[in-house]
Amino acid sequence: MLNRTATGSRSVSRPEDRAGAILTVDLAAVVENWWILKRRARPGCDVGAVVKADAYGLGLEQVATALKLAGCNTFYVAHLDGAITLRQILGPGPRIACLNGPNKGTERDHVALRIMPVLSTPEHIKAWQTYALKEDVLMESIVQVDTGMNRLGLSEKEFNALLTDPDGFLGLHPQMLMSHLACADDPQHPLNKTQLERFRAMIGAFRTRFPDSKGSLANSAGVLLGQDWQFEYARPGVALYGVNPTQSGAQTMLPVVNLKARIIQVRPVDTPGHVGYGAASSVRQGAKIATVSMGYADGYLRSLGSSGFGILDGIKVPVLGRVSMDLTTFDVSNVPDSATIPGGFIDIISHAVTVDDVARAAGTIGYEILTALGNRFHRRYLPAPVARA
């Protein structure tokens, strides 16, 4: 079957045959991870989905659609453009929250598309009040408070000042009060309980003004801390995509991503020498080097040079030398010749080498590995099941 290219000309090859690497996203695993977290949640807790950064690099349209069909009804993104795109994907039903708040002059967009703004500063609140009162708008919003992360959110002083001012929250219709946990990935960290106590006090005070307002504190790791942290809305993100949200403990989430890179060349080493830019790694006589069609332009981080690894024929094969823009070299000396074939593939992310494994080798976290995944891969999506009863 002929394929039309971007220029309108025709090609006779398939996109997956032209690609240097193939990324497979298991939407059924995304949905099952959502159900795993939902089963851990307290009764009545709305378990939503954080789908910011193009669903952590895995495809906003595909991931959000699968979760909506599974029954997820609340979605969180970072920026208004992402929220607008998501509304076009999901239609009018689900709740959508814009975590980074409303830039000045965007209030009308939030209202027109029913996108809940997260109000994190006195300036956010003042601008939203001014618009809501002027236009006679009564729409759900989210007020964010800081409980110890010192990032976004009203400080305790700012919160109390607004709460004691009769006009402090005038014109607002808060759906929830939210805050963000700083150390939930470490269940034993004392800040978890400190933030919980501060949030309980703040939401108790907030409900004296807004009795029906709900609470939201738990991210992925927060859900796993226990029901005390979950309140009425939970906001899992990275756990949906198969990353272990905690520093310790067994992985409870299903793997979502498979990435395999195509072997371009296999080079037997005739004489001792070096590999790649800067002659950063030496290589012995008799070694075999496989060069794959993937590099840091594809999101395979440069820090994985001489520290990352893949799997070929069930055997661990280390990255040898530096990661280049479009190429990476692996030491496949221990792999049988029958498996080291140009045109074949090395598993970069799989059941045997997880996103968390790659992150540890790169000296980073699974979030960065996922969100760095490039757009040059051929992407395949394994379908999600129909909604459960």
C-alpha cells in the first residue's frame, strides 16, 4: 500500500520501516494503572489524571481518550493551550484544571471552555474576582495554598489575610482547595505529616467560608501514602505511565512503554581502539559494537553515555562511549552473532529495562525520561479495553 508523505509524494515503505526506533504505548496498562490507584483511594475520592506535557510525552489525545472511556472525569494540565486542546479532545463533559493558573487576559477563555483555573497568588485571585464580578460569572475555580513546598500557592499569611477579609474571596466559586506534597515519594519523610496537618487546618478554615469546597493534596505518591492524604480529589500523574512514584517499595504499577532502537551496523573490532566522540571509551580487540539509530535528539539523554544499557536477545548490553545526536553505540560482544543483525532492534525500555532503570542510569528520574521521548520515533498504541461497570 502506498503512503503519502508530507509533501504529497508517495512512498512505498511503511513508517515503521523508515523509523530509527519504535515506541509502543500500552493504553490498556495506563487504564489499569488508573484502576490500581482508584482501588487504593478512599470511598468518594475522585481519582483524576494529570496529562500535562502531552501526557508525560506519551500522547495527550490517545491517553486522555482512553482514560475518559474508562471513567476518568477530571483532568489536569499545566498550560491553557494544553487545556484548550484537551477540551477539543474530550468534549464538554469532563472537568479540566489548568495548574499554572490564568495569565492576565485569559479569563474569558477559561469561562468559554469551562476550564477551571488554579488560583495560586493574590494577583490570580484579584484578576479572577474582577472578571467574575464584572461579567457576572459564577464558575468553578481551584484555590492553591502552600503547605511547605515553597513553590506555587498562597502562603499561610496570604491565605489568612484573604480569609479574614470579607471581600477576600468575593466572586469566587471554589470547587476545591489544593496543595502539593514535596516529599511523598519518601513515605517516612516528616514533611508529609507536617503538610497534612497544615492542609487540614487550612481546609477547615476555608470551609467556614465555602462549606461545600473539596480538598486535593495527593499526587501519585500521595495516593499511596494512604487515605488520610487523599481527601476528595486525587491527582495522580507519573504512576499512570508505569513509573514507580516512590523511592522504595515494590513497583505496583504496570509498565506502559516499550522502546526499541534499530541496529544500523555491527562492527567487529579488529584492533584495540576507542569509540565515538572524544574517544571517551576504549574497546578491546575482538569486541562487537552495534550502532543504533537513536540519540539525544530522540530524548535518549547524553548522560547515558557509558552508563546506560539495553537488552538484546535477553542479554544486557551496555552503552559504549558517548551518546550522539542521532546514534548510540552498544557493546554486544556477549550476544550471539545470530542475534546481532543490522535491521534488528535493541530494547531500550521494556519489561527487562524499565523507565526507572533508564532514569537511574542517567542520574535522573522517570519523569524526565518520559517527557524527553522524541517525535522521531514511530509510535504504536495498544488499545485500551472498554469501560468497566
